[in-house]
Amino acid sequence: MYAQLRVYTINRGKMDAWVEWFNNKARPVAEQVGHQILGPWINEASTEFIWIRTYESAEDAKAKDEAFSSSPAWQAIVSEAAEYVAKIEVTPMSSPMLPG
């Protein structure tokens, strides 16, 4: 199993609007291309949006990331994300306990 831990620092005062935008716009596009999404979570300070995407392998993640980034649905909304997200950190992870 392969995963990406994704931590987004959200602009001050924008968390509620971000969560709505993510759930109604970004998440459906991600799921259409096959991203398996775990979470999301919000840290106690309500400044970070944390979620995990899982894949069969690193190659599977790369293919789905490319499909997502180039999809017309994402291209139509990607510029809106800048209103909410100040910083993105992605940590690739693999499990020594699970196949893949």
C-alpha cells in the first residue's frame, strides 16, 4: 500500500469555506479519477486541513495525479483553490505491514 499524507495550511478565516469547496468541488473530481480519500481532519488550531490519499503503488499515485491535474473538471476550478490554501505539504508513505 502506498499513500500521500497531505497537509494544507488554510488562509486565516477560510477553513469553513475551504471545507465546503473541497467537499463540493475538489473531492468529486479527485474521486472521479480514482483517488481513494481518507479523512479529512482539521487540526485543533483550525489552520491545517489534513487528509490522506491511498493507492496500490507509487506508479498508481503518479498516474492518478496526472489524470487529476489534467482533467477539464479540475482545470475549471483549480484557480479557486488559491483563495483558501496558503501552503501544501505532501509526504509520500508506504506501509511495511501491508502488501504493495
